[in-house]
Amino acid sequence: MEQYIKQIQENIAALEAELKSLLDTLGRKREEISLVAVSKTHPVEYIEAAIRCGIGNFGENKVQEALRKVPMIREPYEGFHFIGHLQTNKINQLLSLKPKLIHSIGSLYLAERLNRACGNRNLIQDVLVQVNVSGEEQKSGVSFSNALDSIIKIASYPNLRVKGLMTIGRLHPDREHNRPYYKELKALFDQINAMQLEGLSLLHLSMGMSGDWQPAIQEGSNMIRIGSSIFGERDYGDIR
Ligand SMILES: *Cc1c(COP(=O)(O)O)cnc(C)c1O
């Protein structure tokens, strides 16, 4: 067997084992957690190998790269997730790939443009609202202080269905670093669901990556986006 297949298989098994044992301590079930395998920079063969190991959902963060890879996947999978910054001039190309979920709706402007594009195609797109919880300036996402208003506004667009919230933690050697932000987003998630607003029931809370999915899950994440712990380190210098 090719070495990369074996490695991906082992990585997924190790991740699943650790996830299961963490969930056991929390009294939560594996079915409550969605695992999105982040395949950016990695070849289609890696995605196919992961699918054969039971991965149903994978994520890409660049439209151009997704356009090249997604149509080439020859294994049946559940869904392609778009998790990266979305430029408005790439919306139509992204929609042509029929993303199951777009995690990165981080501004009213983007939401408005995406809504219009979905209207033109007569489709309703499932999205998450990306919230910039930490307030880091270089991060995209609606600001945490206006998040409630932004989410309600985005949910009012007829061709978007807000299915949850997403945040990107900071890459940090201390995996505890993002825990307070994850806690804050979970509180907002619960607050919105408690309001029982018409057409706004949040299902997914997308937070946690390879470096910090454990605290994210402890704080209530139910969707983790895992790249390097499944596929290995990324090589951005390589031509994919
Ligand atoms: C790359 C990426 C991930 C996965 O990162 P890893 O640290 O490799 O697990 C998760 N979410 C987003 C938005 C990403 O761009």
C-alpha cells in the first residue's frame, strides 16, 4: 500500500480514538460531532484516501484550488465545505461546485452578494456566519459586538439559510489560547437559540482545528475542521 494512504489511515484512527475518549469524559456522543477534513494544498488522492477511511466531509479554503480538485474526486462523499475567505468575484465559481456548507460568511456585503447569486440560480445555500471573536484586526468575520444584529440580518436573506456559527482561532503553540473565545461563541450560539427567532435555529458550531480541537469541543463545538492532523504538514511551496 502506498505510504500516504497508510499514514492518513493511521492519522484518522488516532484522531477518532482521541475524540472518542474526550467525548466519553464529556458524556457526548460521536454522532454529535461533525468532522471536516481540511484538504487544502493536498492532492485529490489524499482526499480519496480519507473518504475511503470514512471521512464524509472535507473542506477547502480557496475557490481556485477547489475548482481544480473537487470535480476530480472519484469516491462518493457527503459534502464539500468551503471554509476560506470568499471574494465576491468568485461566488459563482464556488456555487458551481455545490458546496454543502459555506463556513465563512463574514460580512453583510458578502452575504448580500451571495444571496443575490443564489437567487439567480434559484437555490438556497446553507451557510455559517463567521464571527471574529478575538477581535484580531487581520481576521475576517463579523465583529463580536455586532454579531447578533449581523446574524439576524444575514438570516433574513431569502436565499441563505444560516445553519450556525464559525470562528477561526489563532494559531498558537498553547492549545488553551483560544478557549476563552470558543466559550464566548458558544454562549452567543446558545443565546440565539434561546431567542427562538423565526427561521434562525443554529445547528452547527464550527470551531477547533488540529492544534486546539480538544478545548473547542470541551467548550461546545460540534464541528471541527482538521487539516494537518489528518493529512500531515502542508507544503505551500509545492505545485499541487
Ligand atoms: C487550514 C484551516 C483549518 C485546518 O487547519 P489545521 O491546523 O491544519 O487543522 C481549519 N479551518 C480553516 C478555516 C483553515 O483555513
